[in-house]
Amino acid sequence: MKTKTRLKKCLRVINEAMVEYMGWPDNQSAIGKKFHSLRGQERVVGVFKNFNVKSLHSQRKPFVLNMKENDWEIRYFAAWVAVKYLPGSEKEILAFLEEKWKAFAPSRPFDYTFLDQEIDKLYSNEEKVSTLSGILTFLTILIAVLGLFGLVSFMADQRTREIGIRRTLGATLSNIIRIITGEFMWLVLIANFIAWPAAYLVLSNWLKNFAYHTSMNFWVYLLSGSIAAVLTLIITSVKAYNVSRLNPGSVLKYE
């Protein structure tokens, strides 16, 4: 005796990636189409735009939403209920939901979470890296500024007699500042040309962890180089100004 197995028809809403995966020409033609799964014969009743089910580390893949039709399916298979509310009404909404939850499902504990918190968890590692990078950047700039100030002070002290001679021969204050700052500005320029390719390689490798990422703008490197140049200019100018204002007569006796 032959028996015919009847496949259960289930209503499904799919994303555009699923339409492309099935080889259907467009979203409209997918409506009413059927495909088979472990649950039975699936029928498409709607198509929605692609969105990231997981974090941006992975690409948007075919996704199917199960449309529950039977009460017992909703009762036993629905794990979460999504609720949209107005900002600022969290306390009232939670009290209302807890009351209704206990009325309809007293045997199941009332637990909740916020969507923004769940999304933040997907990028917790990036947040830690961002915080750590900010701290290390601040410390690096502080150490660099202190080191530059010490180096400028040392070189200015070593060239005190030279500065005194130049002042005696008629060099102006701006000439002295330009000579001292110019030497350090060349060092800053060379350091930037070394740091930019290294930073580009590091950021490029880091962005490979994401399926979707923004392009790196060159103005960021110019901004960082400009900040370093401005700090160098301020420190060297202040020190050169202080040394240049010394009395040339007393400077020439400096050992």
C-alpha cells in the first residue's frame, strides 16, 4: 500500500539575498514561490531588504523569517517578543510588560534586554581597542612632547655660543627661530613619511575583519602630521625665543 506524504506548507518572509541565492530574477517574482526545507514546503509571502543579522564582521547572507500561524507554535517556540516604545518611557513599559507576561505566561520568568545593548555587545572588542588606543595615543603624544622639549633644550644649550655670535653679526630674532625650528621640522616631516605607510598597513589589516567598512581618507594622515608639526613649531619657537633674547655679551662667555 502506497502512502503519500503531505508536506506541510509554511509561510516565509525572505530577504533579497535569499532571492538571489534561489536564482529568482527579482523580488516581485519571488512572491508565491516555494522551496523545501526540513520543516516541509515553504512558501514565500514577502521579501524585505537585506540587513545585518549579525555584526558587520560578516556579510549579509540569505535569511528566512518564520511566520508562526498556530497558537501552540507561538506558545512553545517563541523565545523573545520585540517591543517598540518611545524613549523615556522605559519604567512604565517594563512594568506593563511584566504584568502582562505574568498573566499570559506565569510559569516562564520575565527577562528583558535592550536592542542597543545587544548591538553594543557585538562590538565590545572594538570599543576596548578604541579606549586602549586613545589612552596609548595620549601617552605617546605626552612622551613625544616631553622628549622633544628635552632635545630642543639640550641642542639650544649646546648652540648658545653659536646663537650669540649670530646675534652679534646681525641675525634677527626671527632668523634664529627659523634656523632652530627648521632643523626639527625636517625631522618631523621624515617621521611622518615613515609613519604614514606603517599606519596605513595596520589599519588596512584591521579593516579586513569587517565585511563592510569605510575607505580611509588621506586627510586623516595630513591632520595627524599637521598636529605634530604645530606642536614641534610651538616647542622649538618658545625655546629658541628664550635663548635668542639672552645678552650676546654674556652668551659669548658661556661655556
